[in-house]
Amino acid sequence: MRNSYKLAVLVILLVAVVITSLVTGTFNLTFQDLAALMTGSADENVMTVFFDFRMPRIIITLVCGAALAVSGLILQAISRNALADPGIIGVNAGSGFGVVLFITFVSGSLTQHLYALPIMSFAGGLLTVLIIFSLSFMSGEFKSNIFILIGIATAMGVTGFVYVFTSLFDTEQMEMLNRYFAGNIWGDTWAFVLVSVPYILIILVLVYSRLREMDMLNLDDEMLTGFGMNVNREKIVLIVLAAMLSSLAVSVCGAISFIGLIAPHISRMMFGHNMKFLFFASFVMGALLLTTADLLGKLLLAPMIIPAGIVVSLIGGPYFVWLLLRAGKV
């Protein structure tokens, strides 16, 4: 099957999941309700459920899932390692640490200054990745073979600091923080859409403009230097873009791992190594995985909701082990 047809199938699946998510939940919508929405004759309850609750949440899941997937694609291209993932290298831990610091020294509660939390989360995740990236330089050269190991070690260290601070939290603070680390999509209002989505889309456009450089990074650094590329500068730009994408995403959808690992890897198996197809396929695959996880979280144990991050981890954990076994790492 041609790559364009495969991509079309993914888009159709995504549309089906989106429609299902929009009509299912505690308050189910019928096709008559959807028809009334299109004609503007729906009653107030249907309008409230659809536009105030369902629409902003689905937009957040779509855009954040795509952002995490493209971030993983960038990290895998830079490190030349198919196991690179924003969560594995410390973005989630750094973002969570930013939230913990905010609660400890500024707010005292996640319910106060709610819209300032994504900023702190974003700053923590971005700073952590930049530290990991700087530690991966030796003798002025980026060492991709130790990038993942340093990321894992840094993530463990940051997580330890998180537990030190959370030992001082009360029950309400711990409950809210646990929801964040479980990947509960808590930024599901129009305010969060306006704060995060435009910036994510702008960064995705910037990443698209550098697909040629990402494709060339498969070559040896010495060869790229001979072609006139400033390899370190390109890697720094790309790592900053990847960190910004993943940090913005987890700041509104919680600490979700494995999307950045699974989506690019499946896309590579389906579409080969054409970077342009990989970009769009990872974009759609990431959005599909997160919206599907959110949908399953609503339906599996309804009316109880399982956080999307837990559903993704139940899929991503075994997939990660399978990748390790396949690569002969275990």
C-alpha cells in the first residue's frame, strides 16, 4: 500500500475516534443531537456538554498527542536511538518538579493560580532537558550514545527531589499531584487551549521547516561537518524545539510517557525513513494514541475514569520491553 493511502487510513481512524469521544461519556450524545448542533437548534445541555467540556478536551488530546510524538521523533533523530522518548529522558520528571516547586513556595495548592501552573511545568521540563543535553557534550561534541543514559539518570535524580518535597504535602495536594503524574488530562478548558495550542502549532511548523536537517542527522557528524553543517548548532535548535513541544504538552495533559516512543516507531515501520512522511505520520499517530487512550479511560470502567497516562503506560510498557528484546538489549 502506498504511503499516502496508509496516512489516509490513519486519518480516518483518528476521525472515528474523535467522533466517538465527542458523543460518549457520562452524558451520551445521539446523532440527533449532533444534527441539532450542526443546525444550531440543540438545547442548552447539549451545547454545554459539547462545546464547554468535550471540544476543548479533544483539542488538547489531539494537539498534545501530536506534540509528544513529534518530540520523540526529533529526539530519536538526534540521538540515532529508536528508544528515545521525552518521558524517558526526564521531561515528565522535570515538569512535575516545576509543579511541586510552585505548590511548595508559591501556591500551596493546585487549585490556586491554576493557569500559572503550565508555565512552571513547562519551565521545569525544558530546563531538565537542556541540562541533560549539556551533560551529553564531551570535548565540544554531542555524544548521542550516552544521551539516553544521562536522561534516565537525571530523571531518577529529579524524581527523588520530587519525593523529598511531596513528603511535606497534605492529602489534597498529594491527590492532585498524583493525578498529574498519572497523566490525567486536567487542562481541558478553553483557557488552556488558548494558552498552549497556538504555541505548540507554531513550534510544529518550525520543526517541519527543519525536516531536511533532521533527515541528514542520520549521517556521521564528520561527514555533515564536511558538507558545511554546523552539527552542534542544529542539534541544539532541535533539542530545544523537542523540549518545548513535550514540556508544553505535559504541562496541560499531565505526565504522559511512551507516546513519543511508540508513535515514531510505528510510523517508521509503516512508512520507512522518509522524514516528511514520518513527520505527518507521527503527528497523526500521536494524536490517535492519546485520544484513543482518553476514550478507553472513559469507557473501560465507566462511570469511573482511568487517566489517559495510565492507559498509555499499560500499552507502552510492554511495547518498550518488546523493543528492547528485539534490539538485543536484554
